[in-house]
Amino acid sequence: MSASKKALGDLHTALAKTLKDAIDTMDMSDKGNAAILNVARQFLKDNGIEAVPAEGSPTGALAAKLNEYPFDPQADGVH
């Protein structure tokens, strides 16, 4: 038996709301944060959601922070 489109849509909406609520109420010292953020990242990716790091946006601030720690694959031993 297959689920109806409405049931799948309702599940999709519930998952999105649950992930948002979990992130909004996240205790920054909780070790489970990485798991929640990884599920949210994959959910966004699976749904084709991408962000361009525009200056002044949260994504832009993240990109600027990451640029403070340049990644050099050769120096870091990544092949």
C-alpha cells in the first residue's frame, strides 16, 4: 500500500517544522547538535535548497568566518 500525496506532504511539513523547532531551541553545549544540523542540511539538499553567501546575510557571515581558516589540502594532508 502506498501513502497518499497528502500524507507524504503532511510528513514533509512536519519534518521541516520539527527540524526548525529543534534548531531554534538548541542548547549550544548539546552533543546532539551536529546530528540535528546534519539532518537539516541533508533535508535542504534533498529538496534543492541552496544559498548564495550574500554580504550581510547569515550565510555570508558564515562564509566570511570560514575564510578566516583557509583550507590547504596539501598542507592538511588531504589527497
